[in-house]
Amino acid sequence: MDREEKWYVIHTYSGYENKVKSHLEKLIENGRMENRLLDVKVPTEIVTEIKEQTEKQTEKKLFPGYVLVKLSVLGENNNYKIDDDVWYIIRNTRGVTGFVGPESKPVALSSEEVERIGIEKKSISVTYEIGDIVNIIDGPLKDFSGKVVSIDKENNKVNVKISMFGRETEAELELAQIESAV
């Protein structure tokens, strides 16, 4: 059996997300979880609200009532089991109602779900710069070539100007969807 790192979702009472997070982080700090509880996140986004011609930025939870935890688990072939004592400690944390999964049995998030939520950002090294000619290797524009207009590494996006139907069109793609033509 191999030890792997997987993300799980904990259901909490509404408004208890940050309390649960801080409690679990204290367990990590104190070394009580012995490298089995690796990270705790409450995904948020910054929202700009405009009231009476005044802009106010507030942080809002993406998933109210949920906390994400990264655990070191044992298993193989997509069959992973959380240590009983870790499950017990998390499950009995004040404000936690249980793990998300059938019959409250924890189900790990897939790597696609983790990437889509944005919990962990993969850093992609790019071998092209603005003005370079690139080939599109994935997606609906696969096999097209174009010129790089802008690169946004933070958001994993690149704008490419391609020639389609005799017109130049700008397309926003993910960094991994293109490669240098040279």
C-alpha cells in the first residue's frame, strides 16, 4: 500500500468554516496529526460591491458550509482509507457535521476537481514569449497556429491571435494547450 496526499471535503455548520480551519491548523502546528493532516483551506474569492458610488471589496466563501482538508492516506488503485484516529479527530471537531461522501464516508476529490476549484495551482513552465508563433495542441482549436498576444501565468491563460476564415481572431487558451512552434 502506498501513502498519497488527497483532498477531502468536510461539511460544517454555516459560519463555522474558519473556526474549524483554525482548530485543525492548531493540530498541525502542535504536531498532533503526525504528518497525516497536511493542509486546511476555506476557498474564498474577492468580490467588489458598489453601493452608493463607493467600491467595497469583500471576501466571500466559494463553498459556504464546507472546509477542504489535505490528508496523507493509505491505499492503491483509487481506493484510499483515512486513518481512523484522523477521521475521529476531524469528525469530532466542534462545528463539523461529517465528511462529504455517501453515508458520510469520505471520498477524495479527483485531481481535475482540485485543479478546477483552484486549491493547488500547478506551475507550468512556458517556452514561448509574447510575439512567438505557437501551435495549439489541445481543445477545439487543435492543430491551428497563432501568435502569442499576452500571457497570464497567474491565471493559467494565454491569448493567441489565429487566422480563421481569412480573419484574425484572438482566442484565450490555457497555458498547457499550446506549445512553441519552433
